[in-house]
Amino acid sequence: MPRVQPEDFRLVKLQELRRLGVDPYGGRFPNTQPIGEILLAFEPESPKRVRAAGRITNLRAMGKASFLDIKDRSGSVQAFFQHKRLGQEKFRIHDQLEPGDLVGVDGELTKTRTGEITIFVDDFTVLAKALLSPPEKWHGLRDPDMRYRRRSVDLFTNEEVAECFLKRSRIVDGIREFLRQRGFIEVETPMMQPLPGGAAARPFITHHNALDIDLYLRVAPELYLKRLLVGGMERVFEINRNFRNEGIDRQHNPEFTTVELYQAYGDYSDMMELAECLVRSLALQIDPGGKLPFGEMEINYAAPFKRLDYFNAFQEANGFPADDVGRVREKARRLGVEEARLGDELVLDRVFEATVEDHIVQPTFVVDYPAALSPLTKPKPDDPRVAQRWDLFIGGMEMGTAYSELNDPQLQEKKFLQQLEGEDEEQETLRTVDDDFLRALAYGMPPAGGMGLGIDRLVMLMTNNPAIREVILFPLLRPRKEG
């Protein structure tokens, strides 16, 4: 039994096309123009011949003539098919067309008596016969789960969805251009790694048959990018996927895209300036005023980004200091955090997330985290309990983090070995010290600032989409049970 059941009437038309000697799945149709450009160049006083290709979105038959709306990525145009112009054989082929089919047309661009710009078709080619009908009346898919599962249909029926992903492409281009102008070079590091490192996250595990070894889809590219600093590549960035075998919600997808970068001879203050300028530049490309909506909020990217000290912000939000362990744990229990098996620093950070992070709307850097939460970060010279780290929050979401990178190999090894309490047994077995990375550090890594920003969440902000699955073309979904 076929995996997809075509509609009977479309199968009949498919067979009729073949009987008429027509390939229902066409071929090359050269010398076409985007429909948007055709319409933009239209001059009523001087009609001209055009060639366009696209999907039929509407068909209005009137005996010996019909009007078809044809849509491509740039726009939509009306096409007039007439028996008198096409001849009997060609018009019989036309009779097999339905909404959803892809066609190429050749004809004169002019206006109808009602004033609508129209291609009066002299010839056409069937490029692909659709065996399934598009959504009713081209209102598009509206059920979110169905939209994500049938993204191809979602894109050609919902213009706002296609526009979102065009904006995403432009945002990524903007990030690349911004960093190149500042002397960064783009690199690629392994997606499969012998050890999971660079972030405290549960990895996906795979197996390489030829080498007979387990490998891990990377949770972060950090340790490989730092090796490049050792090698003398002083400003590097990578835009690519990370994989974390964790939960799925409005802000999280197991496969996500980040930009991660490192700058030799810098620190986290340099990263702060870089991040603010980068995010502001992306917003200004969308709105010259730098103010963009996000749900019911308005985010002002033009104003200077705020700075909040981690410990001061915690005390202001909770009414007691972060080092009052008893009260921190009591507050965690009231917030529903299962804190008994967690170390003090992890409990503190869970309370911080709930009482501070979730309430930050305008772009804000939270600076100077507890050092125990940041094992790859330089401590502050005057207080080793505090890490030179910031996290950027916008619209109640964490957008990314930055460090003054730890480049002392002996201290780094010590921090690797100081595991935070509270992880489960499986996670403990994955914590292996990366000796190769420590060896690279021992050759000497320059002081550096490093930063990672989540591109999916940036796109959410810049396109006013509340869910991460709206900005990922093919988000991970639970298999659908048919029947």
C-alpha cells in the first residue's frame, strides 16, 4: 500500500497528461524572471513578453478560458489561458491543471479590462503535477503541530512563515558580516567529538563502526575553538549546530544554532561591547528606531544595555543575600525546586533563574556569576569566588553568555576535577577530563574573551515569534501516530 494516498481525481488528470504525451514532472524551464520583478517593471503603455514559473494558487475556469493565479517566492500574478490563443491540444492540457500544480508560462504582460496586470499566455509547460490538494482556499495550515510536520506546505501557503525564514537568513548574514568587519574569521570544528565538553549538558551518543568507538554530538564547540587560539588564530567564530539531549519547550530544541567566537587579548568586557553592538545592529536593520515588539513587550535595542551584578540582583529580588544558604534552599523549596540533591551553587542559580532572569525585559547583562558555576572562566583577581562572566537577557530569555577565558592549564585541570554536586549517575560517567585540551593549554593560550549567542532565540526576538519551533525549519517532534 502506498505510503501517501494520492487523490483519485488528481491521479486521473495525471494519467490524462501522460496520455496526451506530456511529462507531468517537467524539466528545465529557462529564462524566467521572478514575478515580483516582472510586476515592478510593468509599463502599461508598452506591453512585453515575459516568462514566469510558479505554483497555481487559484483557478477560475470559464468554459473556453480561465484565469490562474501563479505564485513564486517573490510575488503572485494572474495568468489568462484562452482556447483561441493556445489551440485545442494545448488547451486540453490546460484542462488537467489544478491548484497546487507548478507551471511555467510564456506570454504578453498587459492589463485586463478590469485593470489587473495579467500574463496573456501563448504557451505553457507543466512542471510538476501535485497529487495532494493544498489547504482549503489557501488559508494555510493553522494547527501548529501540523504546520511543523508539513513545513513544505506551511511555507507555500503561509506567507508570513516564509518571510520569517527569509529574515532568519538575513540575520545570519548580518552576524557574519558584522564579525568579518571586526577581523574575525569563520571556522568549522567537529560535530562528533570523543569527549563531550564546553558546557554542562547531557549529550547524544553515537557509535563509529570503523573505529569501534563511541562519539558524542557536540554540546558546544568551545574547547576546539580555544585550541585555535593556541594555534595563533586570534579571532575566530563558528555558526553551527549544538545538540543537547534534554527537554523541549518554548525556548529549547535539542538541535539548535549558535554563533560562538573568541578574541585573543580580550576579556568579558570586550565581549559585552561586541554583543551589544552586534544585537543592536541586527535590530536597526529591521527598524531604524531600534524598537521591536516581542509579544506584548516592546524591546528598545537603541538604548544602552543595562548591567546587573548577579549578587546584588539576587538580594534585591529575594530580600536576603546569596550566601545565606539556608534561606536560599528554603526559597528554592517554595519555588518547587527539588533541591536536596543539588549543590549550593546550583540551588542558588535555580532561585536566581526564577526570581531574576524571568523578569528581565529590556536588554540586560547580568555580570559576575559565582565561580563554581563557570569552570571554564577566569575568577576575578580580587575575589576568586566570582567569575568574570556575563549572561545577556532580553524579553525574559537568556540570549547567550561570555567569559574571560581561563588559560591557566593547572587551574583548568583543578576546575575540571571539581565537579558540581547533584548530577545523576549517568551524567557523572560522561564527565571525563579532556587531556588533549589541557595539553593544548599547556603550550600557552593567550588571554581571551569568548562569547556564545543563540541564533534561534535572536531570530525569535527579531521576528516577534514566541516559540523556538516557529524559527526552526524542521524542529524535532514526537512521531505522529496515524489512524
